[in-house]
Amino acid sequence: MKEPGARLKAIISEIGCDTLADIGCDHGYIGVRALQEGRANRLFAVDISDKSLDKCRRLAAEENVADKVEFVVSDGFENLNAAPDTAVIAGMGGYETIKILKAAKTLNRVPEKLILCPHQNASELRRFLRDVPIKKDYIVCEDKKFYPVIVVSDTGEKYAVNEFRYGKNFPESRAYYDMLECRLNTLEERFSGREMPEKMLNEYNDIKELLCRR
């Protein structure tokens, strides 16, 4: 199995449980690596597409962990028989993640710990999570792209309103400030020589304030 990149490494590092569900597992790198490293004892490999699950089946067989995996064709947690200890939802947008979590709550299958890595609309996901404890929220950079890693657990602090857009930066990482600087540069280039709309100006000033806290 190929070496995972910075994003997957960060997600895998947060896993430590008996039963893991990888929701939307696709190739299965996260779950299989977690089994190999002893971070999980059992895995629900979940994907809405049976064809996508075939990639995970092949990988699990190649890495000799197939006996520890239950492959489940499901839209989110729908076809799981019980809630796992921990679930990973990565590689989806924030709105899709919210949809899955809402359905899981209705089914009473929300696990004790969630590891979330949305590839867009992270601010909306954070807003949705505003009433639950957030153990970690930090940024990982891979191939010049920035990814939030959000860990929801039974301990932590709820989001403040001003943390919805860019997160908590906890534990603190250099990638968080690199992300802010990248966004600041984008705004400056986009509105070079002309006035920013109020919404963009507010964001610009918020970023400058956050950068001052380094």
C-alpha cells in the first residue's frame, strides 16, 4: 500500500478505538492503515457504491486484514447494525457531511468520536456542530491545498461564533497561518486597485486580526 499523504496521515493519527467506521471509504486507505497500525480492531468499510467498495475489498485482501473488515453498501450510517466507537467522514463537502450526521442522529447511530475532514464548506459544518464539544480543529497542508481536521468527542470546547469560518487552530499549526496568508493574498490580488465589497472587507480584516495573534 502506498504511503499516505499528510491529510490521510493526520486523519489516521486521530484514530484509536475498537470499532471504526470509514464512511465513504472509497479505496479504503484510512481504515486498512488503521487496522495495520493497531489503531482499530474492526472496520466497517462503508460506501454508497458497491463498485467503490471493490477497491477497498482488494486492498484489504492485499494487506491481509480482510477478516477484520465488514463491507457495507450504505448511504452513511443507514445500513450499519450498530454505532461504531469512532467514525471517519473525509473527502466530502460540508453539506454532505451534515446530511450524513443528521441521518445518523435520527437512527441513533452517532458514534462517541467523529473525525471529519470536509474538502469544502467547512464553515457550514462547524456551524452545524456548534452545540457539541470539539476536541481538535486544525489545518493540514498537502500539495498546496489546505484541509481542516475536526475531531468531535465527549470532551472539548464548543465553537465560538468567530471560529466558524477558519476553525480553532487547536492544536496550533503553521499550516493554519499559511492558509490565512494564502486567503489574504487572494483577496488583495482580486481587489487590487478597487474597493472591496463590505463582506470581503470584513473577512480581510478578520484574517489580519488572526494573523496578528501568531
